[in-house]
Amino acid sequence: MSSGLFDYSHFPQISGELFRTVQRRDLFEDDKRFVDAEPRVDPDLLFERYLTERSERDFDLASFVEDHFRLPEPVGAAPDLAASRSMEDHVSSLWGALTRTFDAPDAAGSTVVSLPNPHVVPGGRFREMYYWDSYFTAEGLAAAGRTDLIDGMVGNIASLLDRFGFVPLGNRAYYDSRSQVPLFYRMLRVLEEEAGFDAVAPHVEALRTEHDFWTSGSDRVADADGSAAHRRVVGLSDGAVLNRYWDDRARPRPESYHEDRRLADRVPVDDRPDLFRDVRAACESGWDFSSRWLAGDDLTTIRTTDLIPVDLNAVLFGMESALAEWLPRVGRTEAGERYADLAADRREAINRYCWDPDAGFYVDYSWVDDDRSDRLTLAAVAPLFTGAATDERAAAVADRLRHDFLRPGGLVTTLEDTGEQWDAPSGWAPLHWMAVTGLRRYGHDALADEIADRWVDLARSSFEETGRMAEKYDVRSVGETTDLGEYDPQYGFGWTNGVVTALSARR
């Protein structure tokens, strides 16, 4: 990954003729199950066997796949506990059930990227490390006194930055071309609170590496005549430089091949590479998928790379502020001053481009249309979460959240009901943590407490009914969501456990 992208030819389950044949035959309800499979024999031998056997009259593709791959199962989401267990007991037991090791792939051709330390994974179909999930999980681990796991997970992220120059969305080969919301600095904040700055100091240079990744090309776009973009950076006509989500590949995702191909069939051939890239860029955002990214009413109108997302830029402001604070403490005062200037410039640009005075809310900005998005979403809480908002604007956001977004079970993600999982009626743990933490940062404690109470009570009532912790919830009807999005509801669940634990610790 440091030199670009993985050579997919080493992975028969995500590339080549066998992959395409399996996908066309629709052998698996979830495409991710096959791409996570591990070859039982060397990939070169496996392919030769396939070429030989496929022409035989009695060849059965499903049997061939079963004989030549170890197919994964969902990661344990239901430990064996007494029926009278509490939600707290259940979540406590899940820290162990969801902790996995990736020190060495089990077989040649495995899509797993190794990690030096155990890592808490989300659960269900999400069997590997996921980047932004790891931060929200860490907040819960801190409340549970599991500093050992936090330290190891921080080490895993740092190792990815050292090896590849960025943090992949997850530790799988097919995530080699995109990252995710860059919250490593927040993981370091958690570690600092638990173990002091000495635990953070060895990772400050890794954080600079991540900043370099996200801002690569800034000089190029800043010098452009008018607005211009290069990968993840966008230069605006007044000289400001902000960021967008991106993906270095413009083709169907291996883990969602069917969904992407079916979507592409609905647009002209020449438009498909841009469609694939925008779909992938939405995955980098973590919001896959939402009306937030759409120009129209469905995913064929997705335009992720046209938008400057308010949450991404607020998080990068937080990263730059952290570097400005930490670099002088490791003897790099001049470098720290440079990051302080970058943070100040970004904060000003966020408030100039992403504040909608008519809505009284932070929104995304279309650098292509030179206009603010009219989609109101919970991404607006990110400037409060990272401290990029002004006091007056934080108060306006709080009012809008109270009047338009608050539901019986917490905050609804958007005001649009589209069938996509990052729209109404879904409520998500990471956005609740950002909202509650951000509101408290600006002194809106009563609203923060109300949101936290509703969210924790929702998770508890759902657990008492189902015996499991869900990836997301229906905050409108106070229960688990129906089948929204491109995959079935998942359980475990890392960031839900983390946020519920962390919020409960502050009640």
C-alpha cells in the first residue's frame, strides 16, 4: 500500500476469472463472505485446479469453492450468559468475544493485513479492524478500565501508518485505496487521559504521517487558478484548502460487487468509473450510504467527491490542533506552530464555507457548484465535537438538534427517509457520542444529558427484548432498525458497546 495499491492477482477471491464467476453465479447472499475466505492451497495451484476442473461435465462451482476455501463465519455476538444477564454484563463479556488477533494471516492468499496486537472488531460480518470504529470502541474500553487493549489498538494504527503511509479503512487487502474518518488523534487523546503523555509521545510522528496523507497535493491546488481538486484536497477560489473523501480506485468494490454492478447498470457506461469512485468515497466517510451524498433521489446521483464534508474538515482541524499541542512537547516547537496556523486557517474556512446562516446549521459544501448543500445531517455536530465551532453557532446547532433531530430514542441521522441506513429513522452510536461530547464542550449540558439518556435507554430496552447489541437503532420507534442499506443488520457491536459504556460512565 505504501507504493500505491495491492496486486489483486495474489487474491483469487477478490480478482480474476474465479472471482467474477463466483459473483455472477450469486453463490453468497453477502459478497463479503467470499472475499474474506482463505484459500486452502496456494493461490497459483488453486487457479490451475479451477482451470482444469471447470471444463468437466460434473463440475460444481459451489463444491469447488467449499473444497478450496475456508469460509468465514460472523464474529461472536452472543456469548453464553445467563438469561438474566444485564446489558452491562453482556457488553463486558463482548470485549473478549470481539477481540481478535491478526499477527499473521492463516494462509497464502488471505486478504488479512497483519497487525501486531489484539484488536476489538465490530462484530458480525465485520471480522477485522475498522478505523473509525476503533476510536469509539476505545472510549468504551477506557470506561471499562481496559487500557491494555487501547494501547495495543493505538499500536496497530501506528503500525499501519508506518507500513503504508495511511490508515486503511480496515485491515483487508481490498481496503487498500481508501481510509476512513481520521480519528487516530482522538484515540491518542484517550490513551493520554488513561496513561499520560508518555504513552502518546512515540506516536506523534505517526500522526504527522497521517496528516501528510490527507493533505497531499495541497500546494498544487492552492496555486491553481480557481477551484481545483487533487485526490483528497480541494483548493478554493479564495486560496483556502479543505478536504474531501476519495478513493484511488474507480471500479466495483470486491466486498459489494453485486450491489455496485447492479447500480452501474442504471447509468451510461462512460459514467460508471465516476460512480464507482463516489460510492467508494462514501465508504471512506463511514456514511455508506446517505441522502447526504446525493444530488437526486437515489444512489445513481451520488456525488461524494463533489462535496467538502463538514465532519471530515472538523476532524482534521482537531488533528492539526493536537499536533500543535503535542509537537512542542517532543521538542518540535517550530513544527507545532505551523500546525497551529493550519488549524486556525481550517477553522476559519469551515465557518466560512460550511456554515449555513439561513438554516442555522453546519452543512457540506459543493466545491463544484460553489454552493452549500441543502441536506441537514448530524455531520453538523462535528465542529462542536472538535472545537471548530463558534459559541454562537454551537448554540444554533443545539437548537436545531432539539427541535428537528431529537426523537424518543435519541438523534436521527438525517431528516430524509430514503431506505439508506445513514438516513432516517436510523440513529448511530458514533454520531451520538460526537453530539453529546460536542454539546457538553460548549456548555449545552442539559440537551447532551437528554440525548445520552435516550440513547442508552434505547440500547438497554432493545437488549432486554433481543439479547443483543445492534450496529444501529431506529430512534423513532425505539428499537432495532429494519433491513436498511445494502447488508443485513449486524450485531456485536463494537462502537455501540463503546459508546453505551462511555455514556453510562458519565451519567
